Amino acid sequence: MNRITRRSFALSGLAAAGVTTACGNGVGSNGANEIDARVDATLNYLYTNYPNTTDLRGKATGMLVMPVVTEAGFGFGGGYGRGALRVNDVSVDYYSATKGSVGFQIGAQQYAHVLFFMTEGALTEFRRSSGWAAGAGVEYVIANEGGDLSAETTNLLAPVIAVIFGHAGLKLGATLEGIKYTRIIP
């Protein structure tokens, strides 16, 4: 027969509280505020360093902003980031981005990206899906080392335009193919 002491009962209660806190369902947390602050800083950086992206913002029906996506790989790789979906400059939902890959790869990198939804249909499809993966319908605009970022007029006809910028680290390539976006409660 096991006898429960006050000390063991208190310690088990603290352990249970720690486990439920670690689950992080978002209730009572300031996760949304942190994500929004990072999104604001990312958009300020984007518009300051690449002023022609303000044209995209003006024509887009919504934007998914991922301030930091971290990737690492050595044969097998993965990546993760969190961000916000903005419609009319207001965060309406929060999303995580996860990525897995296999192949010749080594290194780690971080980058930011913004998905500009250029049509109401593309935005609606994204919001209704239980998990959306970037695929063939996405046009890419990537900042080169000189800092130029240009979207050709053919890109502006695409339903979704991805702008990838702010690379840091050493890993070859940065694409959004294979990234799955899932709605979260921060």
C-alpha cells in the first residue's frame, strides 16, 4: 500500500501544472502579441528595403507573413515558423509553417517570407483548407544579393505571390515548396 504524503502530493501537482502549461493551448498567453510584433517588424523591413512590395500590398486581398522560418538539414531536413494572416492590415488568423525534406543537403538557415494573395478566391481557398501546401500555383520573387526585388507583370497575374527575403545562415536554396501551413492558436 502506497501512502501519499503532502510533499509528494504537492510535487505531483506542480509537475502536472508544468505539463499542462507546456502543452500551450494559447489560453491566457501573449503568443499572438509576440507574433504580431514580429510581423510588424518584418513588414517594416520589407517595405523599407524593397519599396516596390508596397504595390503588391495594395493589390493583395490578404497576406500571410512568416517573420522567421528556421530550416536545418543533414540528409534529412526540417523547418518551422509561425506567422499571421493579415486582411486589411489586421491579423485575422495565426499559422505555423512546417517543412520536411530528404536529399543532398547540409546546413541551417533562417529567412522570412510573405505570401501575397492576389485574388479573393486564393485567399478563401487558403482560409478554408485544413492545411495548405505551397505548390505549383505560387509565383516566387526572391531577393538577390544585390538587394533588388522585382515582380514582373506576369507574376502579378498569379493568384499567390511569395516573397522570400532576409536570408541568414548557410544552406543551399530556399523555396516554399513542401511547406505546409496550419492554423494555430498562439
